[in-house]
Amino acid sequence: MLHDVMKSARARAAVGLALDEDLASAGSVKSSPWRDATSIALVDPDADAEGEIHAKGAGCVVSGTTVARAVMKAVDPRISVKILKKDGSRVKPGEFIVVFRGKARSILAAERTALNFMQRMCATATLTRAFVDAVKRYGTVILDTRKTTPGLRVFEKYAVTCGGGENHRMGLYDRILMKDNHRRLWRGGDPDALDKAVEAARRRFPNLAVEVEVESPRECASALKARPEWIMLDNMTAADMKKCVRMCKGISRTEASGGITLERAKEVAATGVTAISLGCLTHSAGSVDLSLEWKTI
């Protein structure tokens, strides 16, 4: 079951910053703490309206409904919000996802920010689902990375879970992950002494899982001597991945990484890796085409 991303303090702060970016402070306008100059100038403050968000394209996986609700409620707590399609569900073009009802000025002020969050989150969820479906027969886990939009990581990683993927580490603080640059800076990067690096990391942070990035079966064998929780197989051929997977069986879980495309995902999953990590889920998903249809009441 998906958690509510808006329980995160970071998410709530990000919503506030996004609204301030678009609306700023109303100053002398007493009716609202936000300033939508066009609506204040042209829309009757007593006018009521209803808005319904739907996806225009096929295959959209929903994500961000509670974020849209939080945006609306932050602008005007009186806005009624009804979520028709839960996060993680797939919708057809034209199917309504969320319905808002309240003062027209308030909905107009919140509309773009709500859509901006949802269209990017839905895109990440939809792309993730495509990868999850591609490797489903192999039982391979689809993981995200830290290649996220600064300040929006909590939303993007949540969207990955909406698409059926799983979160890798949230930041630099919750897992040891030795990549090539770390190795170069540790005792000269000796490829045959990676086990010593694992042992050093464990001594310093005994409660954190340890993962080591390797680029060859030789490096994999070196790291395995210390039995890290994870071995990352970076930019390897399928043949080398298979060798490493056999070596790691019963010792460490394996994560394939390095520019893996949707077209290549099945081939990589067939090597037997535990997981595939993909930066594209968050840095290249783009946006889905969402629309908010209006009607006055």
C-alpha cells in the first residue's frame, strides 16, 4: 500500500515554496494570502466553479493526487477535493482523476501548481511502470537513483513507487555506496583490495548496508570477499553480468546500472540480477499531458 507523500515535512515545504513562487504574497488584498492578479481583476470573488483533472494520453499511471489536494487546500481550505483515481492506477484518456469544487478565484490560483506537480509525477510513474512490465517475468526489481530534481526528490521517488518500482537510497546518509571516485580516493583504488574498503566502511558505519560498484568480474570477486549487501554491476556486458551474478549467488544482491534502456531491460533482467537502477525514471521522464476542465456552478 502506498504511503501519503504529503506526510513528509519536505513535501509540505516544497508545496509552500511552489505556491510562493507562483503567487507570492497578496499584500493589501484581504481576501487571500496569495496574489493572482488576473483573477483578482476579472473574476467575481463570489463565483463558484468545479475543475476536473484528466489525462489526455493513453497509458498514464496516476501519481500526485494528494499533492494536488494539498496545493488546493493551501490556497483555500474551503475547496472540496475528491480523488477519483488512486495513485498507482492506470487511466484511460479523458478519465477524471481529481475533482475540485470551490471559489473560482481559489481554484484558478492553485490550478497550475497542482498540474505541474502531477504531470511530472505521473510521467515518472508511467515510465517506471513500463520498465516494471518489461522485466516482470524475471522478478527483477526496478530501482530509482539520486538523479532527481533538487528539492523535489521526495515527490519523484514517491512517483517511482506509484509505478511499481522501489526506492534506492534516499540520500548520501542512508547507505554506503562506493562508486569509482570513492575507490580512486581510497588507497589508490586497488581493484584487488575492494574487500578492505568494505571492511573500513563497516567499521565506521556498522548499521548501514554496503554497496560496491564494480566494472568487471575481477573487481566483483575482490569485493565479494567482504560480503557486501549489494554489488553494483556498472556498464557491463550481459555476459559479464551473468558471471558476476553466479559469483554473488547466496552472498550479495546484484544491481545492474549504467544507461539501461527500455529496449535492453529484458536482456539485463535475463542475466539474473536482483535489480536494475535507472536514472532516467526521474531525470528524463518529462511530463504527461494533463488538463483541468472547468465549469462554473
